[in-house]
Amino acid sequence: MPQPDSLGHIQIGAREIYDQLLATDRKVDNIGGKVETIGGNLSTVGGQVSDHETRIRVLERGRWPLPSLAVVFGAGSLVVTIINLMSKGG
């Protein structure tokens, strides 16, 4: 027994199939162009990220003396306080 046609009485010809194939081809070409554009933008973004990384590293290197200076001044103040206490007590 033959299978009933799933489309019913609708007939699709070669021209309709060809037109849809061309439309799909155009859409794929458009997507391909967008992918190439995104790929080009990624290299620009990569360069910017690299530049930002370099700038952040420079800023981080410039900050290390601040805590060290605070420790030195704190230790110096402690030494001066101890010397003052010892000189008054003796």
C-alpha cells in the first residue's frame, strides 16, 4: 500500500527548491561576512587587552613602595618612642 503524501495536494517544483537554495546561500554568505568582521574585531580587542594589561602592570609596580614606606615610618616611630622612654627612665 503506498504511503500518503505528507504535503497533501501541495506540489513543490524544482524552481521553488532552487529559489529557496539561493536564498539560503545568500543568508550563509551574509553570516560568513559577519564572522569575518567579528574575526577582524577580535584582533583589535586583543591588542587593547594587551595594552591594558601592560598599563595595569606598570601601575601595580608603582604602588609597592607605599606599604613599604609605611612600615619604615612605623618602625622609625617605634624606635624613637622607645628611645624617648628609655632616656626619661634613666
